[in-house]
Amino acid sequence: MTVALTVSLSRLDVVALLWETIRDGGDWDRGLEPFETDPGYTHRIVCECLVAVAGTEIADARCAIVNGGHGAPPADIAERLFALVDRLYGDPAPQPARAARLHLVGAR
């Protein structure tokens, strides 16, 4: 049997998922190493976390990351997580020329 899902995830969602997998370990540098060296492993962890981690945990982690509150990663770890997600999944920020073109295409 094959099961396929399409789940829309933002950049912040993926960062929150990855943060949830390493945050309780305490040695965050060591926890990030496999993600930074093995893209296949990172992809598998993201998929597994989508199944295993409750939506409220992801939402709580996202809020902590955005607001810098309790449970947020230190700034250097957050920066590394965002860089990792950008490298593996692309930076979702549209380029100005592309955004203008998409707007014009959509206006027709």
C-alpha cells in the first residue's frame, strides 16, 4: 500500500519541526550535525515529525521562535535552522521582479 499526503508547510513550520526534534537534548550543536550533513536524514525526520508531533507542539514552537519566548532556540541555533531549511527547501521569499510578474499574470 502506498499513502501519499500533501501538506503545505511554511519555512517556519519546518524550522519548528526540526527544533522540536532537538530541543530536549540540550546539546543543540550535536543535534544539528546530522541535519546539516545528511539531507536525506533531514527529509525523513521532517516526514516522521509530521506524523508524530502534535499540531499544537508545532504551533507552540513556532510562537516561541517568532516571539523569542520560553522554549525558543538560542539565536545562533535558530539562525542555523533557518539556513538549513533555506538550503534544503529553498528560501520562500520571492524575488522582487518575479513577484511583480506573478502579480501581473494574476491580474489578467
